[in-house]
Amino acid sequence: MPGHDNQTPRETKGQRTANRIVDVAEELFATRGYDGTSLRQIAELAGIAQPGLYNHFAGKEALYEAVLFRALNPMAEALTRHMSAASSLHEYTDLPAVMTDLLYDHPRMAGLFQRALQGDTASIGNQMVYAWLEKLFDQGMQSMTIYGESDSPAPDKQQARADLAINLIAMFNLTTGYFLSERVFASLAEGDLLDPENVARQKNLLRKVIRAMLVS
């Protein structure tokens, strides 16, 4: 099961501190939002004085970008790999499972995504998240369009593109929605949603659902 400790034997003290700051920032940004989180709060939970943050990050925006890059760049790279290797639309059935593995390392990011997509469009933080998600969606659409459109007339191509967009959004919602349902799962099943066995069940279900979506 995926999952790793940010600290490695080769990391310097400064790198470990920076990782701890990003860990804390990710949690606070996801639960309180960009505008509702202060550098003072992050520093306090990270166990350092606020001026010490500036030894690692230029400011709040830079720290937020570091949080996004750490979680979203692996997703962009995974999409690129699938785009290079896929020879048909049906080979995308494993992609949501791959995304699930990546989100397993950063489960709070699902809440951060949803907050940004539904929040104030004037918020700097929401704009930064949306820019990343737009990049990911564009990658997915460009790749899937290769196999999802034919030489049909323009209206049919427009319909095919709309169908692909709906499928892509459904993949995103099915993947991120799982990590937003911890309380519901705990109530229904009295267990831990992030237990590796439960995550494996989710991935198997995703493969079946996505296969049905892409075949239909």
C-alpha cells in the first residue's frame, strides 16, 4: 500500500523542518482554506517561531504552492505516463486507482480541491488550486479525446467531447469523494476508511465503474 515518511536518512535538519511545515500547512489549508489559515497558525503547529518560516518559504503563497506541487505534480506525471502508454480509451480504467494511491499519501487534498472549486473565485488560494486542476483536466481531455472522437461531423464531435468531459469529471469526483467520506464510513461500517484493505476495495470498485463508463 502506498505511503511514505517524508523524512529520509539523507535529509538535512532544514529539509525536515520544511517538510514538517508543508505537512502542517496542508492540513490547515484543507480544513480552514487559504484565507482562513495564517502563517502564525502554521508556525505554531509546526513548532517553530513564525520568522523561521521565511527561512524556507518566501510567504504564504509560496508555501501554498509547495503544498499543491507536492500532491499534484505526481498526478500530472501519472497522467503523462498514461497518455504516453495508452493505445485505447479503455486503458484509462486504471487511472482512478493510480490517483487513489497518490491521494492516499495526501488524503486532505480532496477537501482542499472541493473547497477551491466551490469557493470564492477571487481568492488567491482558490485560483492557485483551480489552475492546477485545470491543467490536470486539460491533460486528461487532450489524451482521452484522441480515442474518444472520430471523423464524424462537428456536432457529433462536440457531443463526444461533452461525453468525455463528463466521464473525466466523474472519475475525479469518484476518486476524491472517497476521501471526503471518512465520517460517513465510520458511522456505517465502524471502521477506518484509510485502512489499506478498504482502499483496495475502493480501487477495485473504481476499475469496474470506470470500465463500464468508458464502454458505454
